[in-house]
Amino acid sequence: QVRLVESGGGLVQPGGSLRLSCAPSESIFSTHAMGWYRQAPGKQRELVAAITQGGSPNYADSVKGRFTISRDNAKNTVYLQMNSLKPEDTAVYYCRAWSSFGVYWGRGTQVTVSS
């Protein structure tokens, strides 16, 4: 079973930055798209950003211009650089990998934006 291990969450002040990382336990990068989702208390899980196997990104409107998703195939890792963070970005962030072979989720990492 593939595991996705997230890291990089934490507490940051409004306007600050964080970088999340996600590394699958097996090499699935060549066959899977990767993405980040988030779920705030009382809200549904939503897509934040995704990147195809070829490296094409797409973003939720709420994070465009502030967040950047990237993947390092040599390190088998996907990143989410989050800048200009706002209190409304507070949520548990989940890494997801998907393809016709299957869908995998990480356990999530908490991001809290507060002064």
C-alpha cells in the first residue's frame, strides 16, 4: 500500500509563508498526478492545487498568485509553497496522488494562520 507522508505544516502569522512537502513511500511519480487539498473545521475538503505527471499546475481561485505547486521527480516529492498566508487558509492540508491505477491520500498536516 502506497503511503503519502506530508510535512511542513505549523503556525504562522498572517502574511507569512510555509512550504509543505509530500513524499510517497513508493515511486509513483511517473504514473500519478499529485495535488494538495485542505479541509477547514465545518467545511468540505477542497482542492487547493494540482500538478500533472508532466508538470502542468492548476490552482483554486482563492490561492492563485499566492501558492505554488511543484514536483521534483528526482526526489519523488511534491511541494506546496504558500506565501501571503491569510487566516482563512487555516486548515488541515492533505496530499493526494491519483491515476487509473488508484488514488492515495496522506494523513494531513495542520496549517494555522493566526497572530
